[in-house]
Amino acid sequence: MSSAEIGAVALTLGLLMALAHTLAFIFEKLRQPRLIGEILAGVLIGPFVLGQLHPSLYSTLTGTGSSTNAKIDVVLNFISWVGLFLLMFLSGSETRRLLAKENRKEIAWMLGVGTPLPFLLVLALGLASVLPLADITGTAAQEMSALLILAIAVSVTSIPVISRIFFDLKILHTRFASLVLGSAVLEDLILWGVLAVATGLVGAQATAATTSVTPEIVSHTMVTMAFMLLGLTAAPWILRRLHHSRWNLLVRASPKGYIFCVLFAYIAVASALDVNLVFGAFLAGFGLVGGLQGGERAHFSGSLEAIAKVSMSFFIPIYFAMVGFKLALGRDFSFSMLALFLVGSSFIALIANGLAARLAGFKGLDIVNLAVTTNARGGPGIVLASVAFDAGIINAPFYTTLVLTAIITSQAAGAWLRFILAKGWPLLSSHPDEP
């Protein structure tokens, strides 16, 4: 890279960091999630600052101009991805009792009712021609794929955003966090498989080779499930033995360096298997501390704390700021579509997740806490929108609707949890000693 390119990267990162931390501080004082301020920083930095100071770089990063700054784009996007990986890694390392015996009944109800009920309801309404699919379908003209995207968008829960909210509120260690993240991990595994089906249908239409797409979809789903299963069971046992091996000089020479090697190894394996890299980062943190038992957490507590400080100061705010930065794409916006989807999808999701929590044995405020939290769409909602739009499955107005809905529902979840904690009320009445 040339000096000018390095300077452009430094300028962009400096602007993003300064405004992200400032707005995050203001939002925290207003009892709102810090990440909303970080996302807003990216939205403002794009057209109003970088668009004026460095218009060619801005057009490259938003995909609205030439690729003369392609190297800069790659560097900034890689830093953003590292922020997402570290967020998920730290979430995995802090999540306790994930899928533990005491949670299995509740997670089974949440996964068996809270996820499929809204998904199947939207699917049924679409197949019955009740929903105006033509209004959201993109250039691929594949209404079935658009319907699948719509069903996923109503059902999905954001692991990255929820993890960040839990981290900021210091409740990642609680049973409440374990229940939400445990169901979200399995839920997203299923829904990402459906996304593969939706994009596969578009590919099949383009190549007129549907019969060759189906085995690929099945194979991809099976590989993802196997990766998740091994990451939750066998991998933590293997890592425990590796931690204490006398041949492992790296863990003695630099525990922090060893932790990064574990993280990048998981990501590399996930990439080689074409598994969602976010799952790889989450399972790396989960496996490092000993899996379900978490017996290795104390061994790496100092190193994890140091990594968390750097991550929360630089990499993770950059990730959320870049999410906001890329929202300023100048794509169409329909207020009526946003209002209808936001209210309708939230109503369906809240009812379904509330029913699941009730069937799982929760009562009163516990049901509200679980329903509101699992309605946060966040990062997956934004990724879903981007993938679907780039594939031509959905049009620009619905893309914008999905992104804004993801942000609004995440903000609502964070604000609600902060309110509950400020009142001194337990997140789960069955665990009143926890926050």
C-alpha cells in the first residue's frame, strides 16, 4: 500500500473511533445500548464527513463508485471482520451453561415453538398469496426465495448484537444469557441453512440445474451441523488436553498469542468447510474455556480480560461503526413498508417467543424479558438483508426495511434490559440472585 492509502485508512479509522466512542458514551448516559451510538457514528461519518473529505474513498467503501481504493476497502473490511470475530469469541468464552442439562427443556421449547411458529406462519401466508411478495422481490424475480427471506427475517435472533448488549450490561454469565444465546445459536444454524436454500434457488434458476443444487444444499447443511456438534462436544476436550500438553510451548510463551491462534484456527477450519465464520469464532471461545463445564476459564482469565479491553476499545466499535457506515447506500426507502414490517414482524415474534417461554415454564416478567430480547434482529438481520439484496432476491426498499428493523429491535431489547436491571428486578425469577 502507498503512503496515501495508509493515510486514508488512518483517517477513516480515526474518524470512526472518535465519533463511535463519543456517541456510545452519550447513548449510555441516555440509558441506551452503546452499540446504537457506534452504528450511528458510521451512518454519520459516511456521507457527511468522509463523503466530503475523501469522496473517492467513500464511493469505494459503499460500492457506489470505482474500485480505485480497493486496497483500502479490503483493509477496513478485514478490521471490521476481526471486530466481529473477537466479539463472538469473547461471547463464547463468557457464556456459561450453554446447552447445559438445566437449560435443555427451556431451549427445546424456545427452539421448537419460538422459531418455527413465526417462520411457518409467514411461509403459509405467502403460499396462500396473502402477502404482497411482488412488492419485495428483487431483480432475480424469484418470489419463493423472497418469501424464504421474509420468513427468516421475522424469526432470526441476533447473536452478535445480543452478545454485545449482554457484555455491556455484565450479564453474559447469567442463566438468562445462556438460554437466549443457546437457543439463538441453534436457531441461526437452522435459519442460515434456509438462507442457503433461498440463494440456491436463485442459482438454480440462473443455471436451469435445480437437480444439482439440492444435494449441495443438503451437504452444506450437514457439514454445518457436524461442525457445530463437534465444536460443542469433542473440540473443548481436545483443547483441554492441548492447553496442558508439555509440548505446547506457545501457551507458556504467550497465552494471549495462543488464544489468537486458537481463534484463527477455528475460523480457518470454518472457512475451509464453508461454514459461517461467526459460528467458528463463537465456538473457539466456547472451546477455549472448556466447553459446558468452563473448567479452563480461570486459567486464561487474565489474558481474556486483556484481549477484551483492546477489543472493546478498538476492534468491536469499528465493526459496529462499519455496519452503520455501509447503511448509507442511497437505496430506496419506504416508510410504510418499514412501519408495516416492523410492527407486524415484531408482533408475531413477540407472541411466538412469549408462548414458547410460557410452555417452557416461565411466568410473568420472565416471559416479557425473553420475548423482547429474542426479538432483536441485529447483525444477522443486516447480513441477511445484504446477502439477499446482492443476490437479487429482494429489492432496495425491502433491503432498507430489514436493516432499519434490525437496528430498531436491537435498540428496544437493549433499552428494555437496562430498564429491568435499573429497577433491580431479576431477569429470571427462578434465579433472583442473578441480575
